[in-house]
Amino acid sequence: MATGLSEHAVTVLLIDDQPLIGQAVKRMLAEEPDVTFHYCKEPDRALETAIAVRPTIILQDLVLPDIDGLDLVKLYRESEATRDVPVIVLSTREEPKTKADAFALGANDYIVKLPDKLELIARIRHHSKGYINQLQRDEAYRALVASQEALAHDVAEAAHYVQSLLPATMETGSVRADWRFIPSAALGGDTFGYHQVDDDHLAFYLIDVVGHGVGAALLSVSVLNAIRSQSLPQADFKEPGQVITALNDRFEMSRQGDKYFTAWYGVYSPSNRVIRYSGGGHPPALLIPDGGGEMIMLEATGPMVGAFDGLDFETREQRVEGPGLVYLYSDGVFEIEQVDGERWPFQEFLSYITGLARSGSSMDMLIEHIRTLSGKAGFDDDFSIVQLHLDPG
């Protein structure tokens, strides 16, 4: 079949102690090439035979030696292997009480034997078709579950790989760095990092590929590797605008499966206390001075990276007057759907993170606050945030 589901032939199992009835039914079905017929004349082997031949319909006689046919109907419904197989009860008489009992025990149909050939074949095909459809639905569901499990495994492996590339924390020196990363269930395209370009320049950056899944994660890792290895020709990695321009040229979306990304790239020089930065489509980094100074948004002005050819991205700069915190983050940190269905306002996010910085609290408090707002333990998008503590001295 084009659907990839298994073929299930119409398979009839007749349980009747009279061989003449068996021969009669066999003759009725002889001209139906897609119908397979099995006959069992020993009632005590009925269930065993049904499990072995896996019928799509059971024709069950009621009057049998040593056992009531209705007891066999009950037995079929108690067995996992035959629980859903359609059963047509065959009786010599039209008895309302017997019919009611048969249906109550799980029979699907009741006919007085032997019916007209056309009627019997029509009923066999009708009930078999419904059962085969059920088997195929079950197969499709199992295939879907298996596919989802395989996808979840791939996503988990990709998330683990992305996490293995993230930088170690920096706990000493004029710049201390920490971060939090929580991948979404579908895995977004977040990666980030920081490294020394030279003795007086620290680069720090965050990439967020649009979309979810392994493809988005792999593109993000490719961009990360290009930055960390400083393998962008004609780009001075102390010049953020040149870096973003080179990324835009190398990762043009038509060569990346129509994927593009937001990016923020900054370089901090402790000797002159200046942050120079560039980017495209990304939320602004935040500079929050110690001691109650006004929060400063370091907003890059470029468009999405990779979306448009031939752009030159500008470099901006901000002087750092004294000790403070810089936060670099993806939109998964603040684009939160609250319990009431409304989005968390960006200004409220800014107020919360400013308060967090002023109090010296851990970024873990932000994570717990978001979980309270959303009423969910997980995140719909990757949660990525980098915190740099700048202490120019």
C-alpha cells in the first residue's frame, strides 16, 4: 500500500462441529480470491486456532457439544489476542433473548444459518473491513510513537552536543562569566560563548537560529564554530561589524535550507573600558551598572543575519564607567506566555532582571520566576542567558 501500512487479507475462521456446514461455507467463499478460509470443528480448540490464524472475522456456531457457543464469544473477548476480532454468531433460530445475550457478550452480528451467499459475503467483508481499518490505525499509531521516540532521542542527542560546546564559567579576573541554558523540548537554535581574542579583548556572543529541531541546532553550531575558530576571511574579530557582515555573507539563507538567525556579538576591552558590539535581529544586551546607575540597552541595529545579501553591519560602542553586569540572552528568556494567556511584557522582564542584578541574585531565580509565570516546568523555546560581571578596577 502507498501508506506503508501492512496488507491484511480477509481471513475467515468458522467454528462449527458440523463438517457439512464447514464445506458449505467454504464453497460460498471459493470464488472470493482475496478471502482465506479456516475451519475448526473442535470447540475446545477454538481460541487456540483463532490465535494461530489471526482471523479478521470469526463465524461462531451457538450449539456445540460440551460447550455453549456464547461461552466461546465471552472467551474471545477475554483474550488479548482476539479481544477486538469481529464475531458473527450463527444460530438455527431467530431468538430475541439469545440475540440479546450474544450482543451483551460482545458479538458483532447474528445471523440464522445458513444465509444467502451474497448476504454472508457482504457481512464478512463489512466486519472485516472495519477490523482491518482498526489494525492499520493501530499500526500507524505505533509507527508515529516510534517516530516521535526516535525524534526525541535525536533532539536529546543534539541538545547534549550543543551543551558540550558551551564555555566554562569564568570565576576570576576583571571579567567573570556565567550562563544558563535550558533547551526546549523541540530544541531551538541557540548557542553562545565567549573567548579571548587577545590579551585585551574578550568576545562574547549569542546566536539564535529561527525555527526548531536538529537542523536549527546544527546551523547554530556551525556559526558558533566559525566565531570560535575565527575562520571568517577578511574579518577582524575585534571589529564586531566585520564579524556579523562576514557571518551574513557565509551563511546566506538560500544555502542553509532557508534558515537565518539573529546574532549579537560584542568585544569588551578592560584597558579602555569599552564594549563594541554589532548584530542583527537580536534582543539588546543589557548593561546594568552596580550601585543603582541607569540600565543601558546595547541594541544592535541590523536585520536578521543571512536573510539579505550584501549588507554591511555597523559597530556601536558603549563605555563602561564602573563595575556592572552585562546580560546577553535569547528571546526564549522573555517571550513567555503567562498562565492567563498573555505575553510577559518586555518592560516587566527588564524590571525583573534589573532587580535581580541589583540584589546580586542568581539567574536561577529568573528561571523559577518564569516557571511561575507560565505555570510550566519546561520552555517553549530555548532559554539562553549569559551574565558577565565587568570590574574595570
